[in-house]
Amino acid sequence: AIKAEGEYIGKFTEGAQVRGLGNSRIEVGKDFADKMTERFDNFFNREKPATSFREAYIDFTGDRGVTGLLANCDAQRMREAVGEQNFREAISAATFSNALGDSITRAMVREYNGSEDWADWPWLCDVVPVSDFRQQKRIRLGGYGNLPGVAENGPYNALSSPGDEQATYSPTKRGGTETISLETIANDDVGVIRRVPQKLGVAAARTLYEFVYDFLRTNAAIYDTVALAHATHNNLGTAALDATGFAAARLAMKAQTELTSGKKLGLILKHLVVPAALEEAVFNMFVRGTNLDETFVQSRKPTCHVVDYWTDANDWWATADKSATPLIELGFYGGRQDPELFVQDLPTQGSLFSNDQIKYKIRHIYGGAVIDYRGFYGAVVA
């Protein structure tokens, strides 16, 4: 009883400091749960020095032999490690897996949001939440023609109602599993374990990035069953990327007409999307060199986006700004833009690991579609 009481009090005073002159008081520092959380977080932080994962596992579980057996763990220590909010919950074989998963999740989300190479897509998309997996329908109305004059004492006649276009898409689950084995912990393979959240975060960010840019790369059929860039849409070119090709794209975009009314929209070319092979060509197009005055094309300098994974070295795209016309809608299930991480399946009874491993599942749910072709111009160069 004395030992138990001492351990209970020790949980609150661990790390405490006695301060003050005549009036000493105890200030409670970080408890064991906070320290373990910080330790795991620091382990997966690539900016922090690498530490022993084996020692962290032993400190958390008390399983000094790294056997993976719950019978060899210190239940009291594990209760303290998960924190006061979970103090009364039963300690099970999943306790360590869940605590580790929390830190991996934080590290994965940090890597996902910090992947600058795969972050250049929001300019192209309107992001919305979706609440279910059913087909999402986005109806866009056309415009009215010019308002007719009304004679004195004359009636106001009914206007011709505009038509509409409907784009659809459904959210899709993307993900997979990753494991941390008993051998990896016992061998203290620090590099392997630290790379898990990094690789998961990068994979999620890259998948989303390519999902968005594949609308352009594949030039697939959109809501009207016609390819995004097509002669029917008056937005398909075949010229190489130079001043002449750029001028053709700019004029084609300005000539796009509103649905039903047929009025010119006057869209302004704001963005160029090119493969890495054309990056230098884009730069040189808008350099004045020895000219003191800009040419017309140089004065219309757009924002250039280089897509390294594109393999066609000649094709290029131009778009208007999404504030002028809808381009692509990207819907995230439940509004959750960050990927999620789960302990995929419960371990077998009496062991910390199923098949001597901790298995995690990453999940990212979203879908999207082109909403209006009028803001796009695609040059498919032979």
C-alpha cells in the first residue's frame, strides 16, 4: 500500500521543482505521459537528433526484453504513459500501438503539409466539403442575352431562361497499410522507423497533386463526354510554346462564350502549366533582354507552374484564374483535407503485436471534376 501510494504521488511530482525563498512551493512539471508524447514526437521530427526507439519502447511498456508480450509489460507504467485522461481505461495490447500512432499521425500531417514539391495545386481548384460517397452534382447555369427594350405602357416580356451544364464526381478512398515489426524495434532501426511518417505524408501529398494535374495531362472526357481540350470547345491548340502559340491561347480564351447567351466572356490567361522540359522556354519568352520596353506578350506575363512528373516534353496548358471562371472542384469527405492514420487491426490476445508487428492504415478520401472547360486551353504538340 505504501509503495502504491508513493508511485501515485510520484506521478504528479516527477519533474517538479521547489522554488522560492521563505515560501517554498511545489510546481508540477511535465508528467510521464507528456514526456512520452514529447519523446515520440521528437523521435519523428527530422529536425531533432535521432534517439533510440528501442529505449522509448521500453520506457513506455516496461518490456525490457522487447518480447512483445503483454504479460511482460508494466501495466501501471503504461497507464501513466497514456495520460490522466485515459488513466482508468483498461491497458490492452493496443495501448502502445495507439500512442505511437498519435505521434506518427502528427508527423505525417506535418510532412504532408510541408511537402512544397506537391503543394502547387490549390490555385487550380475550388475546395469544398462533401458529406457522403454519393455522386456529387454541380449544376452551372448559362447566361441571359441582352435585355430587350420595353415600350411606353408596353408589357415586360418573359426572358428566355438560360440552359445549364452539370458536372459530377464521387469521392474515392485512397490509402494502404504500413507495419512496424518487432524485429525493427528490437534492432533499433531508427532510420527505418523515422521515415515511416515522412514517406506516408509525401505519398499522400503526391497522390493528390497528380490527381489534380492528371485532369490536364490525360485530357480525358469531361461532363459533356468531350475531351477537356477539344476543337468542339474551341480550346485545343497544336502550336509549340512560343510567343505565337501563347498569343493564340490568349485570344482563344478571350473568345470563349457564355452558355446560352453566346456572349464573349473575355477571360484573361493567367497561368501556364508546363513540363520541366519547357520551363526554360517559358522563362525566356518573358525576358526583355536588351529591349528597354516590353513587347505585348511580355506585358502579359502569366504565373508558370512546372509539373515535373509529366513525361510529354512538348504539350502545355494555359488557364484563366479560378476567380473569373470555375476550373476544377475538389471535394474532401467530411471536409478533412489531411490524410488520416488508424491502427488497422487489433493484436491477438496477450501480445502487443499481430504477427509480431504493429500495422497502420493511411486513408485519404476525396474526388473532383472539371466544372467548366472555358477557362482551359490545351496545346497538344506533335
